[in-house]
Amino acid sequence: MKKSKTQGLTQKSEWNTVNWRKLEITVFKLQKRIYQASKRGDVPVVRKLQKTLMKSWSAKMLAVRKVTQENKG
């Protein structure tokens, strides 16, 4: 589900149609690349990948989902 950076999910039905597994895989692959670069000692690549992860739509969506649906309290 592609959305522009300024356009969010507007309806509840859109939230329910998000392919969460695909987002999890995307974030996991990026985290894996960060780990591999870290293991190699490639600090500039680690920083670049971390910045990419922080700005990624997939990571943001998963964070919002965790806070709104999975957290108890």
C-alpha cells in the first residue's frame, strides 16, 4: 500500500488492509543490514542505514501499531 509522505491512512478500513507481515519483513531486512554492517565495523553504513530505518514508513507504521494496539496499559 503506497501512500505519499504527506497523505496518511484516512479510514479505519485502510488501516485494516495494511499488509503487516510485509512491513515486518521490510523492517527486519533493514535491521539485518544494520547488524551486518555493524559486525563488519562499517560505521558510516550503519549510520546511513539507521537513518533510513528511522525515516521509513514501514517502521513508523509498525511503531504506531505497537503503541495503539499491542501495548497494554
